[in-house]
Amino acid sequence: MAIPAPSTNELLAVAAVQFNACGDKAANIRTALELIDRAAGAGARLICLPEIWTFMGDDEGTRANAEPIPGPVTDLLAEKARRHGVYLHAGSFHERVAGDPRVRNTTVVFGPSGEIVARYRKIHLFDIELDGVASYQESAVVAPGDEVVTFDMDGVTVGLAICYDLRFPELFRILALRGAEIIVLPAAFTMTTGKDHWEVLIRARAIENQIFMIAPNQHGTYNDKNWCYGRSTIVDPWGVVLATAPDADTVITATLDRTRLAAIRRQIPSLANRMPDRYAWPDEATVGVS
């Protein structure tokens, strides 16, 4: 694996972790910790895990394997961040909330001293029906979040989103307008939708908001019937793919050049050229089947 350039104020070495999580929580944790070590050994300043990697399975197992924050999983991850002196984006996992029968799909980010520097709960839940192909009702088990979240990393603003959030450009525009130069999107994107939509949507969000996108995804099958697409990717503000993962448990790395981001925003100032006084949201959505 090529060693990325060291992080400076203008150059930031990042890594995205991809693996095939299963119904064995202990095995998933071992895999994640090993891949975090590999990413740190490659020189990454920011290491990012995929979505709901601690457990992939049925609703009963999801509830049983959820944890409070702080909890055993966050304690392990905090120690890794502290040992390696890195920012560790913990992908997401299911958070147990006292007194609530539903869990949260939650991202936690740790700073180099092991402290929690950000927490984001997934806003858009994956409730879809692909006729004759697949059906998902994330809201049956998970309650949605209600807060848009950014954090500061070495003077760089980073925005947080999770998987299905990718299909809602409003969230990404708000993050960009709040100063995000990087948005991290952990995912367990399905094979059915991923083969057609994954890279297209990630590149679109990067281009339209002139940001870097880091998108660690799960790959492979789980629950004996569902497949995740994989192909974790890192994309620059021009929409150029800097790194893509093969179909394997792996780590991909890239060096993000903030001078390139600044140049793109200067040359095509689309964020500055917005005309918010001309935009009016309709009172009600009129999208439907006619």
C-alpha cells in the first residue's frame, strides 16, 4: 500500500475502511480494529469506518447488539484513536437510548486524545420498496436523528452524513454552507441500488457542493440474502475519484489537497453565486404518481 503524504494544514491524509460485517459482533470488532491499525500504519490522519459495522442481521439482533454511548465499543475505539494519535470516524453503529424501544443509527468521531468530538444520528431512514426485488423498513427499529452536525479537525470543517442521507442534497448543501470542506458518508449501500447509483451520487454531491467526499461502504452478503455493494470511494471537489476499494476487506487511502478545493471554488464560485432570496419551498410536496 502506498504511503499517503503526511497531513499539513493544506494536505490531509485520509483512509476509508471497508469490510463485510456479519452477525458475529465480536468478529466484526476484531476486523475493524485490525483495519484501523492498518490505516494508521499507512499514515492516515483521519480514519473512517462503514455504517452499522458492529452487527448486520435481523431486527431482534439489531436491538440486542445496540449499545449506549459511551459504551464498550466506544471505549475500544477511543483507545485506538488515542494510541495512534488520529481522528477516528467510527462509521456508525446502533445506539441504545434509555427508555426508548427504538435505537439510533449513530456516528461518533474521536479526536487524537480519544475524546468524542462529534456525534451524528442518521436523519433519513431507509424505508423503501423495490417492487419484487427488496424491501427495507429501517424505521421499524431505528428512530431518526434531528441535528445537522459538523466538527473541526485541525482547522478543517468536516460534515457528517450516513448512507441513505446521500439521496437528500439539501443536507449536503447545508453542511457545505456551514463550512464543510469534507463530508464523510459511512454506508451499507445495497447491491441493487449501489451498482447504478453509488458512485454517481457521491460524485454529484462532491461536485455540486465543491467538497471532498469520503465514503466507506460495506461489501458482501449478510443475513443469507442481502448484499452490500462495496466499492468504498474517496472523491475530490471536481468529482475525480481519488481511490476506490476492490471487493474485499481493505483500506483505501488518499491525500486531500485543500489548495485544489480553494482553486475550484474560486474558478467556479457556485456556492458564492447562490441566490437564496429567489428560492421558495412549496408549501406541500407535489411529487407523486399521477
